[in-house]
Amino acid sequence: RTGTTPTVQATRRDSVMHVSKDKTGLYGLMAEFDTAQGIVDASTQAVAAGYSKLEAYTPFPIEELNDIIHKKRTILPKLVLFMAFCGMMTGFTLQYWASAIEYPMNIGGRPPATWPAFVIPSYELTILFSALTAAIGMIALNGLPQPYHPVFNVDRFSLASSDKFFLVIEAEDAHFAKEQTSSFLQSLGAKGVYDVAE
């Protein structure tokens, strides 16, 4: 799968406490694994050890990682639902204003505000508002566009688009301490552990 973009497989959970440590210029530590099972097992043990700010990069999606790292649901579904209702109300309001207030016309004895006639345009605006919110919200909540990320500073990270698997523990994690975390990642069977500079 050479040339594909590495899949960001899992990401952060908010930690309860933060320990002050000297992490100047360090984004975190990156561990390299040769197999999908290796990164799944490593992620399981990292979460069990109390690490919460994790990211996994894989050449293809691995469904187990989302469950292991307990990826937090975003507010996007609620935003989409809210904007869908806004679209529906916008459609009804616009048609009511045009038909009953601004341009009232008696056509065949029909009442100016005939809601069945308003359903189709209102439905279309419901879909439009929710689709735009889903697309724009997904881009915004993912922090895109993001032309630079600290993981790009690790030379071997380019292999994440072909056949290697990488687990990153961020320096902002409450349990992060460079030496101990490095030793921990080595104990998980990592092929290599690399500093990720900011």
C-alpha cells in the first residue's frame, strides 16, 4: 500500500490530572511495530498502564484500536441534528413570509399559509444545512487543514504509509516521563522508540 496516507487510528481522552515535567521541545515518544497485532497489543497495554493521550498511525484501518483507546465521540452528530432543524425552520419561515406576509395571493381559494406545500422545500433545506454542517464540522473538528504535524519530524514515520505501525504517547499525558515511557514502549516489543520533536 505504498503511497497511501497513514490512517490516524485513535486519539485523545482527557486526563484528570497533569504532572509538571520538563518536556521542552518534545511532543512525545513514537514506537514502531512491524505488525497490526503488535500495535493492537501495545495499545491495549498502554491504556491499561494509564496512558490516555495516544495516537496510532497505520497503513490501513484497524477497527480494534478505536475500541481499545476509547476514542471520544465528538459533538458533530449533535451539531448536524441542530442544523437540520435550523434548515427545516428556515425553509418553513421563508415560505411563510413569502406566501402569507410579503406576497399574499389568493390562488383558487387556497389559504396563504398552506403547510403541506412547504414540506418539500423545507426538507431540501434540512438536507442542505445538515450536509454542509457535517462536511465543514468534520474538517474543523479534525483540525484540518494541517500541513504540519510533529510526527513528520521522525524519518521512519514515512513507512506508516506502506507497512509499519506507529504508536505515539504525547508528552502532555499525565503519566508521561521520558525515560520510564521509553522503557515501557521498548518492553511492548517496539522495533524502535523515537523522540518526536515539536
